[in-house]
Amino acid sequence: MSGFINSLAAGTLFLSTVSATAETVPTSDMIQLQHAAHVCNDEQETKRLAANDHLREMAKALVEFKATKYCFIMQPSVLVKLLENHGGYVKFSHDNRVLFTFAEHLVSSTP
């Protein structure tokens, strides 16, 4: 039982640390994505691509040809709800889905 409690405490500490590293923004913040934004549905894949410009460019070229398991091109420029800003990428909500895109695909934020 003691091991379970220690694991639970460690997991709670880990989650607290992870959530503290992301800049949480007010839920009313909206951002505009540029036309043909490179969008992903998996945060780990997004982190991996955000860390390497060359890899991200190659991945975007691929999804411009055909959507992959994790990423696709969002054609129209849309206004979405910003959830978290991680610097190189952002987490946002669109059509009741949590998605991710890269900083270079943001047009602006509304006041």
C-alpha cells in the first residue's frame, strides 16, 4: 500500500510540474490560424517536430501531399480557441477537438 501511495504522490508531482511548464492562457483567447496551417492531433509528435525546423518542413511537405496519422493541413484560415502556448507550438480547440500547430502558422490574436 505504501508503494501505491508513493507512486500516486510521484505522479501528482509530475503532473503538477508538467502543467506548470505550459503557459496557460485565459479560455477566452482566440487565435487565427493562417491558410493551409500544418496541424497535428498528437502532442508528442508536435513536440518532436517543433524541436527540429528541417524535420517540420519535411513533415509539412508530406502532409501537403497526403494527410498522415498525426498531421494534416487545415485549409481555410480559421479562428480557434487557444488553450496553451508552449513557445514553438500551441495547443488549441477547434470543433470540440484538441489540436496543435506551430508558432509560424499563427496569424494574430484578437483582443
